[in-house]
Amino acid sequence: MTPSGDDTSTATPDKDLSDATREAKSAAAEAQAAADKSEQAAIDADDAADRAAEEADDAADKAAAAAAAEHEDGDTNLADELLIEERHPSVGMGTPGPPLRRGNPFTFGFFAALGVLVALGLWNAAGQARSVLILLLVSMFIAVGLNPLVEWFMRRGLKRGLSVGVVFLLMILAVAGVAVAIVPVVSDQINSLIKNAPEWLDLLTKSKTLNELDNKYHFIQKAQDYIQDPALAQRAFGGILGVGKVVAGALFNTFTILVLTLYFLASLPTVKRAAYSLVPRTRRTRVSILGDEVLGRVGGYVSGQFLVALTAGVMMFIFLEIVGLREYAVALAIVVMFCDFIPMVGGLIGVVVVSLIGFTGGVGIGLACLVYGVIYQQVENYFVAPRIMRRAVDIPGAVTVIAALLGGALLGVVGALLAIPSAAAILLIIREVWVRKADAS
């Protein structure tokens, strides 16, 4: 009896499982049937919508035909009067015609003239904003030149903002130091000129040659009449105003350059990223590498030129201390250093200024300054500058001369300052882009 009871208890769960499976299959079948019915209903609804749309189109065509028939039966046929075809509701305002041919002489001439007018407008706008563009260019150049010094401070652990502040403060101190050193010298020279003018005039009046020339040309009397002319005061007043305007403009330009330099120096990484983002992604890496190299060379040129000018200033200071112009040594050394930034003619200008000041202390001192300046220029051109600038900008001497001449002709002193680093950047781009494409072709 016990085994029979065990078989019954085992069979009962199997039967329950089988019933549950059948019920699940039945429910799934009913759900599938409901889904099929829903899908069929959706298809029927779409068919009905299509039939309704076709019937609406047919009704619209019949209405249009009826309206056209009524219009033709009227006394006035507007379509015939306007010489146009009757409009169909599905066409709207009509089918657009073919596009204008680009080879049409009228079209080509119109757009060519429009392009010329736009180019002339931009050229005139650039000419009117020339002074502002020059300030921007000089500020960017100075910012790029000071960027290596900022990065040097950053490598020492300072953040970029603090590094920019330190560099900018050093630049302000340098400008203030130059002003403090030069202004007393200029003031002393003007006072000396005013003090010695009567003696020089007395010497001139005692000269026999001058008296003979005065008897012949009467230039002393003409000079007295010119001085006593009432209009001279007005001209002198206008001249003073002109000098005041020049000084005020120079101060304003200096302040503007300092502010723009600070802005460009602080935002240089952001500006670079924004400029590189305008390049297609496939060329962005190469353009960024070339751009960083160009900026690095410009910065290297500024740093190298600063070292060359600093060397010239230090050597001039030592020379002036030796020959006896100690009171003017610092100011004249600074003048020589700043003049040395000007390519080709900067050294000559510095020599002339120092020699003129030297002649006020004696003929021997003036000649010594002139000889020293000529000799040092040769040493700088053939030994000092090549050794310092070789790592910064490696460009041929002929290209340097041509770039300086062209830059000076276009933008004056500013163009001469920017000519050499610009030429170095152009040569880099030519070697890395143009020459490599020519080699690959």
C-alpha cells in the first residue's frame, strides 16, 4: 500500500506543471492573435487613409476642372490675357525654372564687380584703421616675445596668471627705468644748449668769413626780422601744440600697447586653441605643430635680439666710463640698446647719437665714440649676432636684408622690427609645406 501512495504524490506535481504550461501556451497564442488583429487593423486604417486622400485629390481635380470650365465660359479669360498656363493646386505658384548659368556674362560681371567693391571697402577700412592695426600687431609681437619668459617662470612652479603678472611688472619697471635715465640727459643737453648759445653766437659774429657772407647775403638781418615777426609767436604756439599732441599720442600709444600686451600674454594659449579649432580636424595636428614652431621662432628672435642689444648697451656703458662721459653713460647705453633692435640702421643711429653727445665733451671724445661705434658694429654683425641668433632664426643674410627693406618700406620702423621673424616664419612654412609637397609629387 505504501508504494502506491508514493506514485500518486509524484504524479500530482507533474500534472500541475503540465497544466500550467498548456495555459501559458494558450495565453501566448491569444496574445499573438490579438497582436495580429491590431497590425491588420493598422494596415486597414492606412489603406483607408490612402483611399480618402486619393478621393480628396480626385474631388479637387474635378473642382478645378469645373472652375476652369466656368472661367472659360465667362466674358474675360484671365489666363489668356496674362499669357500664363492655368494653375493646378498641386503645383502652387509654378515650377521653378533652371538655375542661372555661371557662364552668363552679365552674371559673371555682376558678381565680379561686387567682389571688387567688397575688396575696395575692406582695403579702405584697413587703411583708416592702420594705426590701430599697427598697435595690435606690435602688442602681439611683444606678447609672443615675452611668452618664453612667462613659460620659464611657469617651469619654476608659478601659475600662468602669476607669471604674466611678474613679467608685466618687470616690463613696467624697465620702461620706467628708461624714462628716468633718459629724461635727465635730455634736460641737461637742452639747458647746456641754452647756456652756451650766447657764446656760440658771439663766436660766430667775430668770424671774418661769417661777416663777409653777411655783407653779401644779409642773413643776420633776415634772421632778426624773422624773430621780430609777430606771426612767429603764433607759429611757435602752434608748434608747441604740435609737440604736445605728439607727446600725448606717444603716451597714449604706449599705454595702449602695454594693456594689449598684457591681454594677449594672458590669453595666448586660449587664442592659439581658438585659432587651431578653425582648421579641419584632419590637418589640425600639423597646423598646430607648425603654428607653435612659428611662435617659438618669433619668441626666440625677440629673446636673441634682446641679448644682442643688451650686449651692445653694456659694452657702450663700459666704453663711456673709460673715455670720461660718466654722467651720460647709463642713458646713452640705453639709447644704444634700444636702437640696436632696429635691423640694419639701428646700430648706426646709436653711434651717431653717442658721437654727437661725445663732441660736446671734446673733439677727441667724439672721434673716439665714432671709431668705437664703427668697430663694434663690425664685431656685432660678424661675431656676436650670428652666434646668438643662429638657434633662434636660421635665415640667409640676403633674405634678412630684403625683409628689412620691405618691412621698413611698408610699415616704417615697426615693419623693420617685424620683418626678420616674419621672414623666418615664411621660410619655415615654405620648407615644411611647399617643398615637401613638391618632393612628394
